[in-house]
Amino acid sequence: MTRLFRRWVARAVLSLSIVAATVSASYGQEKVVRIGYQKYGKLVLLKSKGSLEEKLKVVGTKVVWTEFPSGPPLLEALNVGAIDFGNTGEAPPIFAQAASAPIQYVAYEPPAPKGEAILVPKDSAIKSVADLKGKKVALNKGSNVHYLLVKALEKAGVKYSEIEPVFLAPADARAAFERGAVDAWVIWDPFQAAAEAATGARTVADGTGIVANYQFYFASKKFLQADPNIVELVLAQLSEVDDWAKGDIHAVAEQLAPSIGLSVPVVEVALKRQAYGIKPVTDAVVADQQQVADTFFALGLIPKQIKISDVAWRPGT
């Protein structure tokens, strides 16, 4: 078992405070759906609008929201039964499934390849991905950008073993990037847009022509089997919010900016690089996700081969 995989599993223990808070919040409720969300994305908009609460109230269900700093700990919480529903990018569920987490893919957002990128300081001598050979590259371990880095290096003819990955969460990576402790930073929006605006960081490569950068929505297998109608209701409300967001990006930016501590123009840049149109998981998307899993297995980042189709749910099934 690789060090990366072992540390992915170990973080489940470190997430116990989040788990305890979530369980405590939902204790004593007869029927509840516990949703994990990150600071940025469609779930944040759904939470702020309050429409889901109204719809769930009609069917005798309450919602408990829990914020997570990134995708990996969110899926760890789903694995241990602390939440029922959430969303992440394409890489975290690969590690989760390899760790036998009871996840089910229930929907996805179309590709948004410009929503993640390899950044370098504005005055850096690095001009291409090939120039990363022998360099320190900061990234969030097990996240979407992990896959972007792997595939970008592969396309440039550089082995993953020929760079020095520095695994840091976004805030720490930003600090390391600004003080010159790393040579490059692989990051997603809105952190990407914020760094570009604040530091003049240059994009060496984004996901265009390299990776899809999907966003996926998940439910726990247990919850999906018990309440598939609730999952479909949540997805329907997400689709409504998604339609609104696509039609008025400036209004969405104004709503999100205060909660994530960024300016409205920066958030607008990030939102314009997002994809819109939440859809049921298709065979083509499953095939794309299988490529991510196979790549990570080939690199020894996960200890066993997994089959994405085993955990892809279709509405009505």
C-alpha cells in the first residue's frame, strides 16, 4: 500500500471532530439528510437559497449542512457515515472507492478544464510543463489537480518521479508559492483566480486538452438504498440553482464573494470557468473516470484496481 493511500485512510481519523459535530447536529431528528459541502460551488448556493429546506419539509425531512475544506475529508465523512450526500472533483472518489468507501456516483457537472491550472510566479523562468522537471510543485494530495499534474507531465514527456511534489492544502500552498518555497502550484478555482489577481501568477497549463475536470455528486450507498427519492429531490433542487447560476453569474458572484472572502470580480472569473448543467451519470463519463482510476493504479497511488461502473447509480434503479 502506498504512502499516499495510507495517509488518505489516516485522514479519516483526523476528521473525527467534523464527524462528531455532524452527528451531534443531527442527533434526535427522526428523518434527516446530512449534506457535506465545500466553500465554493453549487451546494453553497443551494444552502444559501433555502429552497431545499422548504421542499424537504413537505416530505418530513430536515437537512444538516457541514462544511469541509476539500473533497478528500468530505468523502472520508461519507465513508464513516457522518454525511449522506456531497460533491467533489474526479480524483477524491478514486481514493475513496479504493479504500472501500460505500460511495455512489449520482450526478455530474460537465467538463470545466479551465477551472484548474498549473501556476508559476509571474517572473518565473518556467515556460512550459517540461520545465517542471526537477522542480518543487505544490498541490493538494488526492484532489483533482493531482490528476491534472500527472497527465500534464505525461503529455510533456516528464515522469511523475522527476518532479518533487509538495503536498499542501490551498492556503499553505498559496503561502509557499508567494514566498518562493515551491516553483509551481497546481490549484483549482476560486483559489486559482485569486492567485492570478493578487500575484500575477502565470498559467503554464490548464486542463484544456489534458483532463476533463468533472465535478461529481455522491450519496452513501446506505442512504441511497433507503431514500432514493430524497436524493432525486436534492438533485432536482441543485439543477434549479444551477440554471439560475448560469443565467446570472454576476448575481451569483455577489452572493458567494462574502462567504469565501474574495472580491466579486475574482469570483466572476472563476464562475465563468465553471461548467453548468447537472446531469445523471452516463457510460461515457464512467469511462472517463475509469481512466483516472487506471492511471492512479498504474502509478501505485492506489493499492488495487477499481471498477467505476460498480458505484455509478442511475435514477430509477
